[in-house]
Amino acid sequence: MNKKKIFNDPVYGFVTIPTELLFDLIEHSYFQRLRRIQQLGLTMFVYPGALHTRFHHALGAMHLMTLALRTLKDKGIKISAKEGEAAMAAILLHDIGHGPLSHALERSIFHEVHHEELSLHLMRKLNAEHHGALDLAIQIFEGTYTRPFFHQLVSSQLDMDRLDYLNRDSFYTGVQEGRPGADRLIKMLTVVNERLVLEEKAVYSIENFLVSRRLMYWQVYLHKTVTSAEQMVIRIMQRARDLVRAGHHVPASPALHFFLSRNVSQKEFEQDDQILRRFTRLDDTDVWSAVKLWADHPDTVLNYLAQSLLDRHLFKISLQSEPFEEEFKLGIIELIAEHFRLPHDEAAQLMIAGRISNNAYDADGQDTIDVLTKRGKVVNVAEASDLPNIKALGQRVEKHYICYPKEIL
């Protein structure tokens, strides 16, 4: 069978699957599940075109990895065929552990289990099936390989993951200002002492990338209406989980009901293959099917939240730089209790408060974006640039929000 397939990507055009191992990984049911998980969760409530999937993103990131490896080879960096395939496998599988609706439900369905840990566990399972063919890919993913630049290509402040999701998400949302200039950045990559750096002439491109990232976070990922929708679906899952654990009948698919009914730790995931099997059966379809059923549930809070989400009757959301006062939050809960004729504890379920924050670049962290100057010195891009923008982009911006039903206004 010919496994060197070509697919047509709307962002990059024709993209080749370069090796048989990568083809087999893509064909695996673990990876095919990503077709049923939307990349941007509930962002389509604001940007109707944002319907692309984790499957799209993983293939796109793999494609950018092939371009990056080719650039480095052209600059004399020795990369073996085995290392190249391992790097592509690592980026291809980096999101394989994502649950339904991407990040939105990571904490409300699972208990202290993060998608990175699940991705690593699934990679180890795939490695066993392929008789150790992913040993090097796992080392690169974990950051334990002796050549750190491979891990930086997979996971850093300027990696193929970020370059693809900014490129892809700006394309599908139509937010053209979010395009990071991936082609130019990749062409500027090089390696010094086994660390990934960019040539000095890329400084303005790096600034453009960081500005794009900042813009995409506030205009797309942390858009206030998206935040409202995501908090509503989180609260729906929390309410369903509480009802299930209190002994109430809450219809759901077997896979979803299993995770609603108990806290499953990372250790249990690793020890019980049946838990992992249930997880790999779980996708966005389970969530939306359940929400449709719950719109008719006898519990007032659950059916109101579910029906509101289905109809895009989203909560009013207010943002401010300081935390909301407790008296204000209590006042909101009292208005909800009065309007919906609910006891105080149930009314509190329809008021959601929290905070969102973002900084486009962590200039003080261990994982900085480094630049190779014309004099051969490697420096942090914040030092290499004469532009105040890069320093400003390192400032963390924090906003506090409160969400509640519009009917109480």
C-alpha cells in the first residue's frame, strides 16, 4: 500500500505525509478521534467559520515541522532521517490527549488530568503497538533528548504548534491581523549549541508574531462572548456531574457518564486500560448530544443552562481590572433567586465569576526566544530589539469577569 499520501490543506495547499510511520499514526483511531474535536471549542458562537478541528491543526503543525527541519538542514545543521521522523511524530501527536471542546472542559470532566499528560500516555501506548518506533519522539516530546532544539520546535514560546494554530485560527475566524508570518520566521531559524535561535534580521518578524499572538488572545481565544459560552458549558458539566454523583438520573453516552460519575486521576488512567478506552471514545459529539438531552431535564438549573447554550442565549458578561466585590456578587445571586424562584445555593449556579489573563511573551522565563546577533552572540529577543513593543508584550494583563442571565437585568 502506498502510504506517502498528499492532502489538500486550505491554509498551506498540498501537504505530504512523508513516512509510513506517520501515515500509520494518522490512521490510528486515537488520532482519528481528533476529527471530532473542534480546535476552538465554542468560538464558533462569535466567529461562525471557526469549525476546524484538532485533526487539521496536528497535520498543519507536522507540515510546518517539515519546513523547519528542511531550513535547518539547508543551513548545515545535521539532522538524521530518524531524528526528523521523530520530531514530526512528536508534533503530530502533541494534542492527541485533548478532551471534548479542547480546553473548555479539561477541568470539569477530569480531575487534575491535563491533556499534555494524556498525550504522553497515549504516545507510550502507540509506541508499544509500534514496537518502540516512537522512543525518540517521546524523548523529544518530554524534552529529555540530548539535542534540545528538537523539543523547542515542538514546545516553546515560538514552536510549530503556536505558528500553526495562529495561522489556522486567524484563517478560519477571518481575523487577518492574527497571521504570525510563519514562513519568514521558519526561514530565519538556526541552531547554536544545540539550542534553537533566530537570525537577528528576524527581530521585526518576531515582534509581529508576538503582536499577532496578543491580538488573537484578546480578540478570539479570550473574547468576552467566547468566555461566557465556555463558562456556561463548564457550569453545565459541573451541574450534571453533581447531579449524577447525588444519585439523580442524568442521561449521557456511556463514556461521558463514566467520567461524570467519578474523579479519575492520572494514575488511574495509566493503570486501567478500560479508562483509557473510554476516554478515546469521548469527543464533542458526546457533549452536544448530552446538552440536547439535558435541555429537557427536570433540574431547573441544568435545563436552563443547556437550553440557553443550544439557543445561543448566552449569559451577560462584564469585565473589569479589579475583582468584583462580594456584595455585588451576592446581589446578583439574589436577583437570580428571585427571578427564577430558586433557593440561594441553586441560584449561585447561574452566576459565574473568575479571571482571564494573558502575556504574549515571557521574557524572564527559562524558555525565551533567542536571537543570534551579527557578532555571533545569542541574546534574548527583548534585549536584541530596539522596539519597546516586545518589552510591553511581556506585561501580563489580567481581567476579572462576572457572568449571569440577561433576564435579571
